[in-house]
Amino acid sequence: MTACAVSPVSATLDASHQPIITGSGRKAALTPAFKWVNTTLGNIKSAITGTYRAIRDKHVPRYLAEFEYRFNRRYDLAAMMPRLGYVAARTPPMPYRLLKLAEDHA
């Protein structure tokens, strides 16, 4: 069974879904159609395991959010820290109970 979510953008682009059955093991990982998927997943894993000593399931959404922030700003590394400081200084404080809600719904 294949699950596929169709976004409004892909629906307007006349995009089609083409399932690829690969099996498992190394042969599946080397399928050319998945080259960039495997590269991206490897980069995410390296970034997270290289930054944190221990990975906890309840914090995975935050790890991914941090990776996404850095990934989206990868072409302007010099501006990343000043931009983070700018955003942090202008973001209102968040009560602890709201921070905990993110962990409860992860």
C-alpha cells in the first residue's frame, strides 16, 4: 500500500505519482531515483549526530527544525548568526508550559 499526500501546488502542476518498488538492502539504496533523497537523509543524520551526544525521541522535532533553519540559510552563512540574533531579540518570551506542549504533541 502506498500513501501519497497531494499538495495544492502539485495538483495545479499536473504532477503524477510514480511508485517505485525497490525491495530492501543496498540495491534499493543505490536506486538512481533516490540519490538526492539518500544524500539529504545522510546530511540530516550527520548534522544531528555530529551536534548532539545523545538523541532523544521527544526532541527529534526540534532537531529537525534546527536543521531546517540552517539548511534554508546555507547559502548566506555570514548572515546566519546576525539574523538569528535579530530574530531572537524580537521574539517574545514563551512560557515553559507552551514549550512543554510541543514535546507532548511530537
